[in-house]
Amino acid sequence: MRVVVVGSGVIGLLTAVECVRAGAQVDLVEQGTIPSPTAASHDVHRVVRTLHRGDPRLTLAAAGLHEEWVEVERRLGGRFYHRTGVLTVTTDLNAELAQLSEAGATVRVLTGPELPDRYPQLRLTPAQQAILEPAAGTVLADRALQAAARWLRGHPAVRTHPHSRVVELAEARVRLADGGVLAGDSVVVAAGPWSRELLPAGLAAGLSLKRQSMLSYTPGSFPGAWSRSPAVLGLGSTGDAWLMPPVAGTPVRLSAASACRTVSELSDRQTPLPWRNHLVRRFNSLLSAFEPLAVTGTSEGYYLTDDSGQGPVLAQLHEGVWAFAACGGMSFKFGPVLARALADRALGRQPRFTGLTWVDLPHRLADRQVRA
């Protein structure tokens, strides 16, 4: 079979890898370079964790993701997955421990003076509680995408088409902006925030474009604590702030849900000063000895969400044409299993449900039949 994959973010690249491993020939199409630096998944860090607060089904589905990423790293080569651990500050300890117990995760509860003593770089108090997942990890996202692209470029069954913008989808083929046509037995569209341009109007209207601001931070204080830091979630009175630790020479990354907003279109990637200042103010109250001058950079990310709240959307647009859209902020960690299931769809096989199942996540991954 020949499969046309549109998009070179994490879902597109790993789907292409899975199709090739199954014996298919692949045309990988991207409107920019491969991998795309403007993909929703092209970033410094992504966290892989089991606990998803308030969501037992998602927690259960995430239980095997650490091993999935270890296998992806082994297959592609390179070093991009690091077991940094993940610390989640919680206000609902018993319920979240129950979720993790059902998922079979090994965790450690930190309470009392141990929490601020162990993480002096954070403004935590003995009254707070947190759950540490020591086996959880951090993916150096841009390095993972480079490794996948390198693997695909080196495979004889793959043809890459960078700087080729898809403008129309039809049954098992795509039309490019230059008038060219790529045909296959099936098509998988994983174009991230650009997906709306290729979807039927009725489906696209139900998707919202989000823009997220992030800070890069290189602290001078608490160097030992920062070097041992896990990823940290649940910071702040609303529990919406998070940080990614310094890994293999990368800076600390700081952001919060409060720095995410709905926008009308994809535009520049320069962080507006008010949003930079917003995050500086937030983390001035969340980090010990916060140093505004240690903010060494900013970045902007875009992604689609489903307005119905169901999460990522898998839509069949034509016979043999599948689109994975509205990836939200959770798809990267599930990339290996999502790619495997998408490849199965493209190859006409019953999707395998290793680690992540449509049944386990009916409200997160809606399988929608949409006829153009």
C-alpha cells in the first residue's frame, strides 16, 4: 500500500514510521521543512505522565506511555526521552492516589516539611501535598521530531515532500498548491493547527484555535535543586501553572493555563509584552528567589481544541481519508499509540488498542464519520 501522510509534527511523523514498519510506502507532505518548526508538537519539552487530575480514564490510558516512549527512542535512535519524574501538587490527594492505584503506577506522596525541603526552588509550604511519579519523564520534543524525520529520510520506502502545501483532499489523494497531485491507497491528515483549512466547514466550525505563551528561564539560584528537578504541575492557587525542568542543557520552561487564549488565526510567534509580563508576575509568586532577568526567551504555541470538550477528533472525510484534528495539549504524550492506531486505519486494519483505547476514552477521542 501507499499512504500519504500530511503533516510532520509528532503524530504525522510517528504515523509515517508505523506505516513503513507495517510494509507500506509513504509520501510525507509538509508545507514547510521536515520536521516542521511550526508544528504544535515542535517545542523544547513535553511531559509524559500517568496522573491526569480528575480524569480516571485518561490516567488509566496513560499508564504505559513511559515504556512506549522508551521503545520509540530505541527504534529511532538518539537521546530525547529522560526519566526526570513528574511532581503534581494536589488538593485532592486521596482521589488522585486512587486513580494512580487503579493504573498500577508507582508513586510517592510528599507532605509536610519534606515538600519544601526537597524542592527549595519552589514556593511550597508544609501545608501542601504532592504526588511524585519517579518513573515519569520528559521528552525533548524537537529532538524527537528530528530523530523521526531522520529515520524516515533514510528509509527507501519513504518519499518526502517539504514545502508542499496541501489545498484539497479527495478520495485517497491530495492536491498541492502548485497543482500537483499525490495519490495513494489512503491519506492521513495530521496538520495540527492548520487542519481547519482542510476540513469540511461544519467540522471546522466546531474547532477553536488556541495560543499559548511560554517563558524560557535560566535560574542562577538553587543550581543543585534545579538540576534534580522533576517536571512540576499544579502550581498556584488554581493549580494551572507548570514548569519543565532543565534537561541536557535546555532551559527551564514556565507557563500556565492562564496564558492560553482563543485567537482567530495563526499569526506571529513573538510573545506580546503583556503576556510575558503576566507569566513573570505569576512565577514571581511561585518560585523562590525568582529572577526576572533570568527569563532568557519566550515562545508561542498554537493548537486546536474541540468546542464540545470531547478532545481530539478523528474524522473520516472521504473513503480512505482520515484527519486527526483538535489535538489539544494532550496528544504529544499519547503520540506512539495514536500513531499506531492511525496507521492501522490507513492500512485498513482493525486498530490496535495497546495502551490507549477508544473504549477507554470515548469523551477524549471522538471517532467521527464526516462526509464531505
